[in-house]
Amino acid sequence: MARAFNFNAGPAAIPLEVLQQAAEQFVDYQGAGMSIMEMSHRSALFEGVNNEAQALLKELIGIPDNYQVLFLQGGASTQFAMLPMNLLKAGRPAAYVKTGAWADKAMKEAQLIGETVVAASTEADKYMRMPSLSEIVVPSDASYLHLTSNETIGGVQFHEFPDTGDIPLIADMSSDILSRPIDVSKFGVIYAGAQKNLGPSGVTVVIIRDDLVEQSPKDIPAMFRYNTHAKASSLYNTPPSFSVYMVGLVLNWIKGMGGVGQLEQYNRDKTKLIYDAIDQSGGFYRGAAQTGSRSFMNITFRLGSEELEKLFVKQSEAEGFVGLKGHRDVGGLRASTYNAVPLESCQALAQFMADFQKRNG
């Protein structure tokens, strides 16, 4: 079967080796006579799967001992509300960096819970850049500072992070987690929906420092308290067991690839092919994001007219490319080059772009 050139923004590509391994184990997991989807989440077999996935994530990005790894449900969108429910204190505003649609949604949820302030915003630049660290102004009494490390819609990414001192730094890393090494100790909380770099949809990873877990208030429902899930090792209620299992397989694949440092170079090599096709086109293709803020996960670009962009999408789909249409809110074109997108797919896209330019330039 021919595999598509999958540039979907999420759910997104999963390594072929992982899919093949899951297929081999799908009906009978380790001789249990049943699928991982059928077994109790209280069984020793599944507890082993859960514990291994947590341990692998800690190993791959160097999570310190004073942090918990939680596997939750509801996507990053639920974290938009769960974070302020747990960490937004009365009289101490939550500070948000507005860099695009996802950061804006996170802030709007927090506004339902308590006081918020804008620490920095690039709305005036149509969210086509990230703010410099010097632009980010955090009140000294802030409950936390929240940022979105990579905006999938605009194709912009933070390439360095602010030092917030005693104020917890919170990051939505849904679209670039495990794509590059990070210093986890700079953050109070990191959260990420799995469906871009970690595996299939259905599970959300939360990495949270112990002192913040302990701040969970008693006057919110148990399911929305971080300490509920930390105490139960993410098994307080029935987890998305198959998604957790798949995350474990992806983490093992990343380890086999040489780890996150090796993946970072691989990702840079992949995206360079496409950014070069844009930059060397003589203006036929135009990068949407400002150069210094370009994402290594979501490459956004435009052509001279919407008609030409529609033709690009139509002809690319005929050639086996998937997911190149830009987000409905901004239009244009977008190639999402997450960890599992092979180098060969990016080579094929760069060649298609050159050929399309020859036919239509």
C-alpha cells in the first residue's frame, strides 16, 4: 500500500514502525489473549504500560524528580480551564502571552475563572511573529505566566523561553513537545495533546512540578484537580488506555532514533528543504511567518492568489499529498512536519513545489 505524504496538522503522522508494531499486537497483547483495549486498566499488564510511558518521557526530556507526569483526557483545550482552576489565585492575576488562536483561547478560558492580564501580544502583527523576551512584562504578583510554545495556525514558534523566577512558567507545547531538547526545570507546567508529536488523539500529557500539584483546591470537582490524578498515577478513572499504549510505542521509537537531540537536527533538515523552496522561489512562494519566528513544526506560506493556492492543493492531493491547505481562519498553505513526518515526504514536497512553480510561474 502506498503511504500518503501526510502533512496534517493534527491528528498527524505516526511513525510507520509504530503502526506496524501496534498492528502486530492489536489482537493479542503479550500473550494475554486480548487486545490492550480490552484489558482492565487495573491489570498488572496495563499498569506496566502506563509506568513505562511515564518513565520514558522522563528519560527523553530529562524531567527532574520533583515533577509528575500525568496522562489526562479532554485535550489541551481542557487544560485551558483546568490550569486556572488549580493555579489562578484570588488577587493574583494570570499573565498570558497572546501569540495566536490557541493562546487566545487559553486566555479566554482563564477569564472565566479569575483575573488575567496580557503580558505581551503580537496581534498587531497578525500573529505572524513571536514577541521578543524583552517584550514580555509579567506582574510581580502574577499567579503564573502562560505561553504557547508553537502556534500551529500561524506557524510561529518560541526559540527561547523567558526566565520568570518564582512565578511559574506554564507552556502549551501541544505541537512541538519532544521535537527539541528543553530545560523542564524552567517550567512549572508543560501540557500537550498527543495527536501531533506523541501519538494518536485521546490522551493529554501534563508535566507538573510537585509544589503546584499540592496547590489543587478542594472546592473544585475531583476530576479537575491535578492532585487527584497525581495520587493515582493517572489511573483515578478509566484512562484512554490504547492512546497511552501508543504514546509508549512512540516514545520508544524516539529513543531508537537517538533521542530528542537527534530528532531536533532531523526536524531542522526536513523543514530546511521546504523553507528553501519558499525562499529561493523569487517571490512565487511567500513565507507567512516572520523569519525569526518561523516554526520547525508548521510551515505556513502563500501564493500570489487564492485561486493559485486552491490549484496547488488540488494538484498536490492528486500526487498523494495530504493536509497542505491552510487553517480556515487564515487561509493559505501549511505543511506540518512533526517528528513522524519522514524526510522523504519533505523532499517530495520540495520537488512538487519546484515543479508547480515551473508550470504556473
